[in-house]
Amino acid sequence: MRIFGLGTPELILILVVFLLFFGKNKLPEMAKSIGRSFNALKEGFKEAKDVKDEIETQVGDIDKTISSKKEVSKK
């Protein structure tokens, strides 16, 4: 099992270090907070992609309009 390029022993060591620093009572709260942060980040990326797609659509429409205007002016 590899997560972020880390194997099982490394993940266990990280978990033990977190337990030593924060204690068993704080870990669920921290995991919940990290999960919320990842969800917010994921939503932010989705919104940024939506904005990018909208801009690309608008630019495509502008290009089509310019092309059609050039064709009309050539005639």
C-alpha cells in the first residue's frame, strides 16, 4: 500500500509521531479538520476549473465572431 509515495511502515511511524505530539483525544478532531480542508480545497479547484471553462467558451465565441466579421469584410 502506497499513499503519497509512502509505504505502510512510514505511515505507521507518522501516526505514532502524531499520537506522541497531540495525544489520542486530539487526533479525531485533527482528522476531521484535515478532511474539511481537503474538501474545501477540492471545491476550490472545481470552481476554478468551471471559471476556466467559461473563459475558454467565451474566447471561442469571440474568435468565431471575429472570423465571421473578417469573412464578411473580404466579400
